[in-house]
Amino acid sequence: MPFFTSQIAIDLGTVNVLVYVDGRGVVIEEPSVVAIQDDGTKTTIVEVGRAARDMYGRTPEMIEVMRPLREGVIADYFVTEAMLRYFIEKVGSRFPLRRRPVVMITHPYGVTSVERRAIREAGLAAGAREVHLIPEPLAAAIGAGLPIGTPIGNMVVDLGGGSTEAAVVSVNGIVCAESVRVGGVHLDEAIVSYVRKKYNLVIGQPTAEEIKIKIGTAMEPEEIQEIQIQGRDQIAGLPKTISVNSAEVVEAISEPLSAMINVVRAVLAKTPPELASDIIDRGVALTGGVALLRDIDVLLTRQVGVPAYMADNPLQCTALGAGRALSELPILQRSIPNL
């Protein structure tokens, strides 16, 4: 295994950024959060990644903590470029690069040519020698270990932070796919809205995420779990503590979950019959952070009538697949000319 490397894959997600280094696997997994300071004349990057996330909701007025990607695409080009440069340089500090790296970056299925160009240009400006782009569902299928090079129907559902994508993959390409810009962030927002309406309590996104992780479930649970949370009373304006249970979380997130399931239905409805029979036999692989939500595989199986299962290491599937795609670039480019 070479000591130096010049191939990097980046899963550029709304919630997390994962960096894969050739021969070493995923070496960086940090939140895609940036803290910036704007004094009116220039914008300065204060912190990136985990350090920036820890500052969320705790900064003075002059510092803003933000996600430069929304719903899987670039919302702020300057900040995204700075974030990419930070992670590429961080890899270089750990594993000295032979020269400027060749980088594979993931993007949501169905993005526009303008959005693709913005990602590519941000990668080049951040220090990459070459930038290749790969649709997230295809990368997720490769990372999940599905035999995409065979003429067999493989279905993957990538449940990400900013979007949900379902795709049928065969012979190294996407046969049919659908995407909806609803993901884990929208589950958090639904919980924030529910708590505000029911309890007149204002909570932040980190608290909502904690609720989702600790007691969140996609279906009515057999055993009700509770968690105590703190927030600001909307009427009195004072700090307040309440208890929220898992049945309430099911009610809160039902709408965004329905949107995710409808994407799977839409793809199955237009899948060729020969591939549809393969999917019934092989099942649907779930990847992405929302795949960790309790019972989401059971809910999806009941709703669409096709077995669903969580892939091994769902959080890293897309990054692993993008990294493996770099080593198989000539083969994949036959099916995807713009890779």
C-alpha cells in the first residue's frame, strides 16, 4: 500500500462530510457546518466541522453558524469552497499528498447542470487537480456492496440529511431514479414545529436531533420511551423542561416520512418488469443517516410491499462507494460519460 495518495472521495452531504482516502477508507467524518464572521467588508471563516457545530446557538451576533449546503446542493459557494479546502488540507496534513489530488464528489440525483458546475468549480478552487462527480444513489449502491456491474436489478434508497433518493441500478448505471428534497434535517424541523405547537416550547435543531436519535422511531413502538428536553417557553419567555415520548415523535415526523416513501413508490412504478422481479427477490438496500431511524425498514416494507433492509455501515456507504468508483473510473464512464 503506497504511503502517499492523490485520490480522495468526498461525500458532500447537507449534514455531514465524509472523506475517503484511497487505501485507507473513510478518514474524516465531520458535520458540514461552518462558523463565519462578517464585519461588513469581508467574510472570515472562524471554524469548520465539529468545532463549528459545537458553536451552534451559542455565538455572539457577529458570528453566524451555517450549513453551506441545503437539500444536498450548494447554497453558499464561498463557504462551501472554504469547507472543501479545509477538509482536503486536513487529509494532506495526515497523509502527505504526492501532488494535488484527484477528487470524486457526490451530488444528489437530478441536480441541474448549473449545480453540477458549482460543485466541480468549488472542488477545483479548493485544491483538487481533477474533480469527478457521481450521483449519490450510484455511489451508495457501490458502497453497499450491490453487484451493480451485472444485468440484475438492484434498488437502493439513500436517506440523507437534505434529500431522499431512490434508484434502480443495473450494468453500472442508473436505470430509473427519483429524488425529493426531504431528509433528516426535515425530520428535525418537524419535531421542532410539533413541540412548539403542542407545548409552546421553542427548541433548537440540535435538541430535535437528539430527540430523533434517542427515542425516534418510524412506527408506533411497542414500548413507549421518554426523554426530558429543555427549551424556552413561548408565552412566558422563560426556560422550561418537558417530557416527550416516542409516540409523539412518530406523529411529528409522519409527514416527511410519507414524502420519502412516496419516492420509493414512484421509482418502483416505472421500473421495467424484468428488473422489478429482481428487486422483489433481492430487496431494497437503505443507506444514509435516516436509515438508522428505528423500524424505518419495517415501515417501508409494509408500505411498498418489497422487503427493505439496512445496508452495512449506512452512514459511510456513499463515501465508500465514491472512493471505489475512482478506482473503477474507466468502466463507470462507459455508462456515465459526465462522471
